Amino acid sequence: MFGIHFESLYNLPPLASRILGILIVDSCKKGITFETLVEQMKASKSSVSTNLNLLLKLEKISYYTIPGDRKKYFKPSLFSERLSNYLRILEFEKKIIDRMLSYREKTISCTEEQNNFDNAKEYKLHVTEVEELLINIIDKFKVTEKNK
């Protein structure tokens, strides 16, 4: 279910989606090694490696090592970190909206453009409210994660 969710909602490749799902469900206390993922996914080492690198780059997962052990243990990124990715998207969207508002404010010449301007202002308010809620939730998760 998680695999299908991540594949359809986040446009992740099927294998990356399944890996992320497995890590979320099965790596609660201890991370999962590369070898275990290859075995569970029934995929080639290169495919698993490529998809792990993608998930690392997207900051969906992280890994840790143990002194004296050459293996990497993969885990999903902290929930606060995964939610912070959405915060970056909202921040970028607000910049785009501000540029559009600035442009539209200077070029309004008809009712349709005025409506577009008004709608964009309302949309920015909505994005700002969502951003504030997200910041509060991230802060709560950081407190919970810190206590673990």
C-alpha cells in the first residue's frame, strides 16, 4: 500500500516507493541493511542501489553506520525532516505568487485580470496559513523526535 501511495502521489519509481514503504514499516528500531533490502525487494543490487541513492538525494531516507561494521543501516528520514520538504515547496510557491502579484498589480487592465489578482491574493493567504500549520506540526514532531 505504501509503495503504491508513494508511486502515485510523489511520482517515485516503483522500486523506490516499495523501499521507502518497507523502511517506514520495518525499520522502526533498527535500520535495514542494503543486503536485506536486495533480498526483500527481489531486485538487482544495482537497482536497489540506484533507488536508495534517489531516496537519499530526495531526503526521504537517511542511513547510519556502526563502528566496526562496514554496513549502512537505512531508515526513513525523521518525520520533521520529511515535512520540511513540503515547507520548502510552499516557500518557493509563495515567491512565485509574489512575483505574479507584483506583475499583475502593474498590468491590470480589465475585470478578468483584476479577478486573477484577487484570486492570487487569496491563494497566497491560503498558502501562508498552510505554511504556519506545517511549521507548528514540524516543531511538535521535533520535540517528540528529540525525546527518543
